[in-house]
Amino acid sequence: MKKAIIEINSIKWEVFIDKSMSSDYLGITSDNEYTIKLNPNLSKQAFKPTIIHELGHAFLYSFGFKFKKEFTDEDLCEFIAMNIEQILNCYKKIERELKVENNE
């Protein structure tokens, strides 16, 4: 199984294609296992936004935002501004290391 290991705020996350994943989900991020599981049937169009979405969860969890129910738009924009470069670098690493043959 191909997998990518990324580090967010000193936490190592494992990212991989989960062939047993229900078609109900494109991706699932587990803050208990520090994993991002991706649906094996992701289309080319869904691949990047799904990984970026799941990385958003992973970044929020890694920086302790799991239980915070309210964010102001300023909080969220500041968080994105401070982390966007690392989020995109993580995406590039995942894309490179998984080398997924995406569906049309």
C-alpha cells in the first residue's frame, strides 16, 4: 500500500488510499489515529479538493481546534494565512508519494 507521511505541528499523519472505504465518503480524517484515508475512486476533479479539505481537518486538529465550536471569519482567515504554504506543500508531497492514477 502506498502511503505518504506528513508532519503537522510535530504530529505525524499517515495518508493513504483505503480500498475498503465506503463510496459515501471521498476522504476521512481521524484525529485518533492521525490518518487521512482517501477513497480509491476519486476522480481527477475531486482529487485535489478532497485532499486539501482533509488536510484542513488535520491542520485544525493538530493545532488544537478540534473542540472549538465557533470561529470568527477573522480566526479562520488568519489560520489559513498562517498555514496555507504548509498545507499546499503537504498536498504536493501526498500527490507525489501516492502517485494515484485518478479516474476520469
